[in-house]
Amino acid sequence: ETGVTQTPRHLVMGMTNKKSLKCEQHLGHNAMYWYKQSAKKPLELMFVYNFKEQTENNSVPSRFSPECPNSSHLFLHLHTLQPEDSALYLCASSQDTGREKHYISYEQYFGPGTRLTVT
Amino acid sequence: SQQGEEDPQALSIQEGENATMNCSYKTSINNLQWYRQNSGRGLVHLILIRSNEREKHSGRLRVTLDTSKKSSSLLITASRAADTASYFCATDARNTDKLIFGTGTRLQVFP
């Protein structure tokens, strides 16, 4: 678990607040991901970054804004969230996304997640 | 949309028994992965099986893949209480690099 860290681990915020989630990977990977995990729903991919470039935005509302300043750090900026945005937000990294190598998939390493509650 | 669906949704067994979980998906894949998640924590990668492989082993884990039936199974032999967790399959469709996760199987192993 220490390969990918996430802070904070728990966050309670009001609908008018602005907060940020942080993810850091110490594995030398090139790709990083944000996922949302809600109760009784499949893990939802939100964003993918490869070599700091966003390669995937899975129709995520604009109240979620990702930022990837370098290959080791990934942020998720939150503003004017809704109660239904309450979930576990997971960050992951992988060696690559596979897109450059005929879509060979790589295993993903996950952080422990941030449990977000929107009141 | 392509999605792995695990079966059963929940499974309870005694220590020492074997646990089998199944995953079905809809479209052709590059490969299939299995992950484990302890309650409220991040996922841990268990095993990756490529579309041209039929069976793979890792310790007490055995994964099979049947691309003709678009299904995979995860077998945990001689289960332990510490195996209690949710288990997810994840697939990637051909010509994409996105992993699509299923809803998971919740495994409870009683001492």
C-alpha cells in the first residue's frame, strides 16, 4: 500500500466548499487514474493521465477537476459537490496505459482511498 | 457497455474450504485481471491472464479464462479467514486501455 498514497483519508465537506484530494505514487509509473467507488456500484473510471497528459475523461461533471503536475502526483479538485458525490475515491497508477504498446494492459496499483462525505 | 459481472454476489465458507468466483464479460478483451479489496480500502492486484492463456496459478489462486464463453473463474484453495474481502474482475476491451470493473463478489471466510 505504501507505493501509492492518498490524502486525506477521510473528508467531510459542504456543498459550497472547495477541497482537493491528493495522490502520490512512488513506483516510477507513467500513468495515473482516478476512480469513484459508490456503494453497490461498479468501480467507475473518472480520469486517466499518461506522462502527465490527460488521455481519458469519462464524462465526469466539471465540479471534479483533475490536475497532474508530474508523473508522480495527481490531484482531484472538488467544488460545489452534491450529496450523491459521496463515495470512496481511489487513485491508482500503472507502468503505462498500454496504448503505446498495442493495448497491452498493465496491473494497476491502488492507494487506500479517500472516503468523501458531502453534506 | 462492456462490464465484468461477478457471480455469486456473496459467498460464505469455512476455513479450509475452496472458494470459486466467476466473472462474465461482453466483448473481446486483451486480458482479464482479478483484484481484491478489503473493506473500505484500495484494491490489490492478484493476477492477470491474457486472452491467449487458459489457466494461470499464483500460490493458492487459480484463474481460468474461456474466451469462447467470455467468462473467467477465480479459485482460492484452502481458504483462510484473512481471505475475507471483495474480489473484482476487470477487463479491457480490444483497442482501449481502460479497465472496466465488475460489481464484485464479497467473500466471507469463517474461522
